[in-house]
Amino acid sequence: EAKLKENEELALKCAAMEKTLLSVQSEKSELDAMYDALQQKIERAKTQYDELHTRFEQQANEADAKLKATMVQHVRQYDALRTENETAKAALTAKYDALCAEKT
């Protein structure tokens, strides 16, 4: 009878442990699913970051190229205006010198 009681107690403990094991396995499955979902979110976030970073670099490079082109254009315009100004100055100086020569 003592052996029977011991076996019953062991059977109850075994059933309780099986129930606990099933509960732990179920919880582990849920945690695994949550982990997988978080990993997917992390991968999507990394992909979005990489795309945004690439787009930002591309836009920065385009803006830099536009700025350089504008600067080159302005330098050329400045050089053209300076040359035009020097030519006009030389012509006016020549006219002034000619007028002075006539008066003397």
C-alpha cells in the first residue's frame, strides 16, 4: 500500500511536471515567434536605413555637383565681365588720351 501511494504521488508529480513542461514549451514557442518577428522588424529597419542613407548620399552628391557647376558658371561670368570691363576701360582710356592729345 505504501508503494501504491508512492507511485500515485510520483504519477501526480510526473503529471504536474509534464504540464509544466508543456507550459514552458508553449511559452518558448511564443517567445521564439516574438523573437522572429523582432528580427524581421530589425531587418526591415536596416533595409530602410540603408535605402535612406543611399538616397541621402545621392542627393548630397547631386547638390554638391550642382553647387560646383553653379560656382564654375559664376566664375566664368565673372571672368567674362572682368574682361569686358577691362576692354571698355582700355577703350575709354584710349578715347580720353586721344581727346587730351587733341586739346594740346
